[in-house]
Amino acid sequence: MANMRFAVGIRRLVPFLGYHHFLMILIAIAIVLLSLLLAGCSSSSPQIPNIFLISLYYKSYAPTFDPAQVDPGVTTAIANIVGQAQLEVRVGYFGICINPDGGAFLCSNNASSLAGQVSVDQDPLNLIWVASTFKDSIVFPYLIIVAIVLAFITFLLLATFPGWHEETDERGSERDVKPFPSRPVSQVALALIFIASVFVLVSVLWQHTASVAASTIAQDLGNGSVKSGVGTTAMILGWFGFALFIIVTIGLLIMILSISLLDRLTDD
């Protein structure tokens, strides 16, 4: 019985959902995804340490030898320094997470406090400091923050669009009508979400390129003793957020062009 009432309620609601409501839902989802991206490694809460840009960790493996290496034997010296260390460091936009011994992650935005919780034997090559340098000097989260603000303003503008309502015609019968949204408001919303899309694109490309470059260099420097990786979850969140913004941008553009075409046809 409860399921039947729910289904009936949904059927009554769907006809009154406007085109702009679906765009608002996409914007809300994108804002949530980008917010999760920014929150990565900011706390030790479940799954938050799994949202990271790059990870650096000690692991013994067969080193790579190349004719361009002036001193290939340095890998042996590095391996002796690393010893049995197994610390892992993950970097997010506003925080760093460390796992000194394979247990739970410790997260903070202060690298010095994290470094104070491990011994020299656990981080002999100062990976925590390397991660802190990457976060402070390379990572730039503010374009994403501005994009989220612009997207939220667009969400509020879309909320002002008129929805379906009942009107009484000349014969006294009721009918459902939906006025066109304001053209200036629609154009402002389109401009804001387009700018937000560009900001997210720049940020995600920057994030991807910087993470891959830093990960590759760190692993080459610790050849045979240090492994690194790029956070897949963070990449997915960033690119999905950008894709949703693009869909909303195209949707608003189609809506504005359609309304303009209808106005021209009506005038003719």
C-alpha cells in the first residue's frame, strides 16, 4: 500500500517538473562531486582518505636501469636508507593523509604535525615533506571553489524560473500553463555555468597533469624503493563534475535558442 501511494505521488509530481528542474538536479550532483573532490584527505572519516591526488609510499621493487643514469648504484644506497619503511602518504587539495605502518590513516592539513607522529625509520626520505611541497606549491583549489560558487548562483537563478500552474480560461475551465522564463536571467545563468565549466576544465587538467608529473618524478628519484600513484577517484570526481556542467551549459543554450525561435515564430 505504501509503495502504491509513493508511485501515485511520483506520477502526480512528474508532470509538474520543468525542464529547469532537471538542470538544477545535475548542478546539485556536480556541486556534491566537486565538494567531495576538495574534501579529499581533509579528515580520517571513512572513504575520505581514498580521495587523493597522488600517493607516495615505500616499497622495495626491482629498480629501473637506463644508460642516462650517471650513477646506477645509487639505488642500493637509497634501499639501505629506506630499510623496512612502509609509510604511505596521500595528498588532497586541503590535507595530507599518512599511513605509517599499514593501519588506519592519519589526516591533517598540517604536515609538521603529521611528521611529528612518525619516526625517522618510518619516513627516511621525507615523503611527508615532499607531499607537503606538492600540496602547497602545485595544487591550486581556488578555481574549483569559484566554479562551485558560480554553479550555486546558477542553481538559484534556475529556481526563479516559473513552473507549471493552473489558470482559468475565458470559458471558466482550468488548464495547466507554464510561462517562459526571463531571457536576461536565462542568459546570466548560461554565462555563469559556462564560466564555471571553463574553471573546472582548467582545474581538472591542471590536477591531472601535475599529479602525473609529480608521481613520475617521485618514483624515478626513489627508483627501487619508492612507488607512487595518481588518485583515480579524484580524477573521476573532477571529470564527472565537468561533464555535468557541460551538459547543463548545453541544456541552457538549447532552451534559450528554442525560446527565441518560438518568439520569432509567434511574432510572424
